[in-house]
Amino acid sequence: MAKAFRASAGIMLAPAVTLIGVFVLLPMLLTIWLSFQDWSTQTPFSEASFVGFGNFNEIFGPTSVGRDFKTALLNTAIYTALSVALILPLSVVFGLLVYQREVAGGTALRTVLFSTYMVPMIAVALVWSKLYSPSEGPLNQLLGLIGVGPQPWLSSPRSALVSIVLLNVWQQVGYFTVLAIAGLTQIPGSLYEAATLDGANGREQFRFITLPLLRRTLLFSAVIAIINAVQVFEPVALITQGGPVGSTNVLTYHVRRVGIERAQGGLGSAMAVMLMLSLIVCVSALFSLVNRKDGE
């Protein structure tokens, strides 16, 4: 019986495992292998030559290649940190608004929030590029009504990356609100009833009941938000092309420019590997921090 069950389970899992192996694991292993090679994307793999850690030395070196890579890595880190720092609190706030039964329009708010996530990022980027228009954009027109001058949303190195972050938050927050609502539904209502009888106000209930019991949900949301943020590509490619002055040149876009436009496949692969390692370290540190808090 057990053998038959294992056999049937293996048969059902085989297609999914095969697809994951072909489209995920194989490209990942190929990228790692290419990161140690001197290879041009305009030549076949057979012409790749082993250079060891030469590509990694170059992307961390003092040359223009190293400076551009480190700038792109820093921009990606800032973009990720700002996105997560805005998305998680907003998702909890919106989740509470939707989940509270006494708040009118909760179902409509849930629909509106989640609908933003259903819009493709390409369409979102094109629409927001019009919203950010210096002369005709609605955002600057609204600011003009209250006496604030036009803002250089995408044309200033100081505000361009933040403008892309706001775009991402608008598109992503609905999905994470749904996750927050799912976490809130797992908190027993009897805890709030007991806290109310003990004289705890709403702020105290949120601090000592809601937040601690949402920790695992917020951890999952943080991991997904980080993974989504480091993969940002469409807004940069469609709106800023890495400018102005490289202020929005995030790592995914930079890898494309180096690996495809400049045909430096080995260097591009080394950058992609560093992005993957940075993501693994960041997520592992996040899990370690949460587990330590749980242990305390």
C-alpha cells in the first residue's frame, strides 16, 4: 500500500518537478557556471573560457564596471528597504480597516485594493509616467491647487528612485493587505474580548495581541515583498532607463544592460549570482531575527 502511494505521488509530482528543474534549477546552475567564465552572449557556450573569480573581482573593483555595479546594488537595497518599510505598515492598516466589521465599505475597499495588484506592472508604469509628467501630470496639477510648485518626480536624482518606490507600493499593497486579513482571521476573537474586560484599549490590544500574533504573517509578507522588490525591472526599463545620473539603475536592469546590450555574459552572470546571494543572506537574516524573537 505504501509503495503504491509513493509511486502514485511520484507520478503526480513528476511534471511539476520536471518543469521546475528545466525552467528554474537548470538556468540557475547555468548562471552560476557562466559567472566563472569569460563569455560573450553573441557566442556559443563552447567558446566560454574559465577565469575563476575574475568576474567577481572586476565587479567589486575600482574600475567603472565595479562602480556601476556597486551603485546598482545600493539602489536596489534602498528601493527594497523603502518598499518593504511602506508596504508592510500600510497592509496592516488597510487590513484592519477591511477586517473590522463595524467599518462601512470594507468589502468595497478590499476589492479596490486587490484590483491594483491585478493590473500588469507594464500598464502601471505607463500610467504613472503620465501622472508624474512635470507639466501635464495630475500630481503636479493637484499640488498647484494648494500653492506647491511642480515637482521633478522622475527628472531629479533625489526623487526618481522614491517615485518608482511609490509606484511599486501602489501596485503591491493590495496583495499584502489580503495576506494581513488572512492573518487577522486566525486571531481568536476571545482574546480581544478578554482584553476588553481587563480594561485594555484599542492601542494596547493592537500592541500586545494583534502585532505579536501577526508576526508569522508579517514575516511571510516581508519575504515576498523583498523578493518582489529586488526583481523590479519594468518601471525602470519603461520610464527612467536607469536615470537620471544612474539614480534608478537597479541591479536587474543593470544585469540586462551588461549581459545583453554589452554582450558581457560572464560579468552579467556574476552580478546575477551576487544578487541571488544577497537575497539569500537577507532572507536568512530575517528568519534568524524572527526565530530569536520567538525564542525570547
